Amino acid sequence: MRRRLRLSGTVLGLVGATLCFGAQAKDLEMLARLLIPAYLAQNFAALCVDQDVTFFDDPEEGMMFVSAFAEHVKKEITIGLPKSDAAYVRVTAADVARDTARFEMRLLAAQNSSVSVEALKQWCDRSAKHFIVEIINKHRQKHGQIDKLVEAAKR
């Protein structure tokens, strides 16, 4: 339980902090921060489905849904940007999401030289699944606020 809250608190804190700041000029860093949680949800889902095909009730639909969600957020955030700016936002967000997923795996492997199947399964069931659902729900609940931040960051 503590693990789930730490993970969610860290990344959701990033989202919450992002919602508190307004952009003054084109702010590609802000756009990347808004995209990171969607990419992180996608990375966590891929890790967990790879470890256990039954991670989602319907593995194919579950993974497709999370991937579609990440694609939806990516389009919302990068639409209308010049190609180079959109690429910068996507690559920056993807790099942070990848590094965060790697960090989580290093934490799981702290006691051993590798992540055990059991530790990964527990992490997926207790932390990753909760995080994925929470990020998708937060995006739905805060969609209007996120749209305003995205528009402000693009100016």
C-alpha cells in the first residue's frame, strides 16, 4: 500500500504541480510534463502485460486502451506545434517516462541483482494498475484544465 501511494504521489504530484502553473510563452517543458503521465501509464502497462498476460481482464483490449489513451494525450498536446517542437515534447516526455520506469525496476531489484517475477507481479498489481487507472481518471476529470494549460503553453 505504501508503495502505491509513493508512486502515485510522485507522478500525480507532477501533474498537480503542472496544473498550478500557467505558461507565459511557448513552454515546451510544460507540454512535456503534461504528456509524461500518459507515457508512463503506457510503459507500466507494457511492463506488466509482458510479465503477465492476464494483467488486464482483457489483455488485448486493456493494452490497446492504454496505448490509445497515450496516443490521444500525445495528439492533444502536440497538435498544431511545429514538427521540431512536437518531436522535442514527445522525446522529452518519453525519456522521462522511460527513466522513471527504469528507476521503479531498480527499486524492485534493490535486494537482488534482478527483479523477481513475484516482485514484479506484486508491483504491477498493487502499484502500476492503480497508477494507470488513476492517471486515466485524472485526465478525464481535469480535461478542461489540461486543455487550458496546453493552449497557454502553446502561445
